[in-house]
Amino acid sequence: MSTNALLAVALFAAAQACIVMAGYLQWVILAEVNRKLPDGERISYFLAYAGKYARIRAEYRRLYPAGHLPTLSRLAFAGGALFMLAAAWALGFFRAFGVGPQ
């Protein structure tokens, strides 16, 4: 296996680790919100859509004004996206633009 392919595999693994961490942090945020909401207002763990995440974020900000979990989740997701782009670069997906290994 070439050096670029090994680098791409390592970067892809790092990207997946970051994305899994971001998902886990979202789950923790939902658990923290549900812990403080009354029984009738709790948010389901099943299904995902934009309106639900907006409500979770709003409730988290209301219940935990100094909380840092959403920021950590966004940073983990951004790290995953950057690692994925780096893996694509290592595999030469950007050669058409004149960037990347030859």
C-alpha cells in the first residue's frame, strides 16, 4: 500500500472518530435536556430532523446557559469534516484543481 493510501486511511479513521464523538455529544445534550424537562415535554431519542435539533439547542441554552457541549459537538463535527477533506486530498480527489499529491 502506498504512503498516500495509508495516510488517507488514517485520516478517514480520524474523521470517523470525530463524527462519532459529535453524535455522542448530541446524545448527551439530549439526555441532559430531558433530565430537566417534565415528563410530558421530554424529547424523543428516535428520528432526527432540523426542527428537533433546533428545539434541543434552544432548550439546552435555556436550561444550561453556561454549557459548552454544543460548542464541543460542533468542533468535533468540524474536525471530522476537515479530516475527511484531508483524506480526499491524500487520495488525489483534488488533482483536477491542481492541488494534491501527484
